[in-house]
Amino acid sequence: MQTLLNGMGRRRFLRDSIAGLSALGLARRGFAATESLPFDNGTRELIAYPQKRPLLRITTRPPHLETPFAAFNEGAVTANDAFFVRYHLANIPLSIDPATYRLNVRGKVEQQLSLSLDEIKAMGAHVEIAAVNQCSGNSRGYSTPRVFGAQLGNGSMGNARWVGVPLKAVLEKAGIAANAKQVTFNGLDTPVLPSTPDFIKALDVELALNADVLLAWNMNGEELPFLNGYPLKLVVPGYFGTYWVKHLSDIEVLDAPFTGHDAFFMTTAYRVPDNECTCVAPGTSPASTRPISRLKVRSFITSLSNNAILRMGHVALVKGIAFDGGTGIRKVELSDDGGRRWRETRLAESLGKYSFRQWSLSITPRERGPLELRVRATSNQGEIQPEQASWNPGGYARNVIESLKVVVA
Ligand SMILES: Nc1nc2c(c(=O)[nH]1)N[C@H]1C(S)=C(S)[C@@H](COP(=O)(O)O)O[C@H]1N2
Ligand SMILES: [Mo]
């Protein structure tokens, strides 16, 4: 039996949390550690949940936790205990028995399936893909004008090595109907009230049959952390995290687009303006929308934070990460004069086209005073980050060129 407090037991969880806090010298003073995001009401408590280091608490029920940004400087892969956590429904599973767990496949199929974990693992060759899971609302807190929704900083993303079998193998085993249109995915979390829609996502059949879409049970060489979807998660490389259904338990093949009460997270939420920039004039509503889909190209400086101090005449190695929606990163450029001149950075080894790509560049500040660093990535399909932030009512898919103010002393 896997429980949320599993593997450590409640006592050890409490002990670790308390040890963590007192290590920061805070337990004695009687308040929790916090981290402040640079927008109004941006102070977040750092809370350690089971299997997690202290993360920024967005909400408690359900748990919604962001990765402290410094964790992204630890490597191209985000550690499991640092990986963000997002849920929509308050009834999240607290214990799952891997022996009795089943994945059901039904709908427009030749034969319904009810698969145990062992049967899923025997369904095809095990595939490993490094891929970024980013929440559609990552960085929403920076939207101006501000928008409704969780006021997220930049920590609702992470990159991991996922191991699973292609979803395609399971769909082919079930035998999907020739006129199948969409496939829906549901997990073990449920709404508290009947009026709340369930969290069910749909993929078009063509995408569901893409060989890179996985039913994954392993993350960075370990079984999935409970809060990241134990025992099975749908991994849709290149697509926003909203499609990566956790605690996956039910797959239904449809011969029509998914609609109805429980299609809320497809037909109402997680939609973007139906145009190229997925944007509208700030403060206005789009005439038409479509479901959010692929990640946009982004890059971040991870080795420095705002107001960091660099020493004049000393070499500073600036490091960071970049990613896009699945073509891979062609180049990352850095500017140390607020965007006038750009220098190409050195790209680290690629872990694959869906992964974070690390980059680095040495700079030597020549003048004392404030310095504005900017970073801009270009994908292999030529997509480049915009200079101006675009706006949409959901605060989704932000990808403006990031800038950071440091001081040369
Ligand atoms: N079962 C279930 N799966 C879910 C969700 C959810 O609410 N329930 N939220 C989705 C959203 S919006 C995101 S961003 C990712 C977050 O994945 P993580 O919690 O493993 O980081 O899970 C997705 N899968
Ligand atoms: Mo999300």
C-alpha cells in the first residue's frame, strides 16, 4: 500500500519538517520560512510535504506547491523532491494499493481492458523521455493587468526523465474504433461537490497515438512521488502540464469531441485566444478560444537572482535553462546591457528535444552600478521569445524575454 505519508511514516515526516525549519533557524522563532515573489501579495510559505523538500505553498487543499527557483540551477533535471505539485480537486487520493490498482480502457474500443500495473509494464518496450512538465499558468503572477487564478511565480515547471510504455500500445491492444475522435483521461482525484466538474482531459486521437505519449510510472529513476501522480501518469511531451493526468485510472475512447459537465477543463478552462500569439489586448476578452496545447519557447537565468552582486573586473559564469514545445533549442543569447547587444551562450549536452537545455556564458562586468541581464532562446523551428509580454485572460503560456537586475560592486 502506498500512502501519501508512505515510506517515511507520519512521525518521520513531522520530524523532517521540524528539522528543516529549525535548520533554517525559524522553528524557534515560531514562524515558517518564506520566499517572496516580485509582485504584490507574493510572499509564500515554504512547506515540506511528504517526499518533498520545502516548496512554496500556493494552496493547501488541494496541495498546490511551487519549486523554489534556485532548484533549477542544480541541473537540467529537476529533483523529484523539488518538483512542483498541482491539483484542482480537493479529494485527492491519500493511499493507493498497487496490488489492486487498475487502469480501465473503455468506450469505442473492440475490447475493454482493466490493466494491473504489471500488465501495463508488460504492454510494450519501456521508453525513457526527458520532458518538461510546465503548468499553463506558470508565471501568471507577472500578468499585467493581473488576472484571476493561482498567482504563480516561475516555479510551476520541472524537467524529468519519464519511463513508461507508449499509450499507443495500450490503445492498440484495446483496438480503437476507426471513427474515434478523442481519448479522455481521468485520475483518482474527485470533486468534493457534485456541482464541481471532475478533472478529465482529452487528446485528439492523432496525438494520443503519437509514440512519445507515455503511460509513465517512473520519474528520474524512482517510482513517481505520490503527489506527482503515483502510480501512473500520462506524459504528453511538448504539451502543457494540464494534459499530464496524474493517478491515471480511466481512459475512454470517444467518436465525437468531448463535451458536457465533466469536460469543463477542456471546454471552459485551459483555453487560449484562438490566434497566433494566443493573446488579446490587455483587459479584453477573446472572440474565440481553443484548448491550450504546446509549450512556447522560454529561457531563464538560474545562477543569479534579482539584486545579486557581481564583482567588477571578475569573471562571472552565468548559467540557465531553456526549452520549447518539442523541436529543441537552437540557441540561447544573453545581453548584459538591457537588450542592446546579445552574445550567444554555450549550450550544454542535449537530453532530448523535450528537455530543459542548460546554457552558460562568462561575463566580466567593467563598470560599477546596476546591470540588466536578459536571456532569449530560439527553438529549432525558429520560434523566438518576444520582447513584450503578451496578455490573455487566463494568464497562460507566458514566454516574454526574462530580465534580471544585478549590481556590480
Ligand atoms: N489527476 C489530476 N491530474 C492532473 C491535475 C489534476 O488536478 N488532477 N492537474 C494537471 C495540471 S494543470 C498540471 S500543471 C500538472 C501538474 O503536475 P505535477 O503536480 O506532477 O507537477 O498535473 C496535471 N494533472
Ligand atoms: Mo496546470
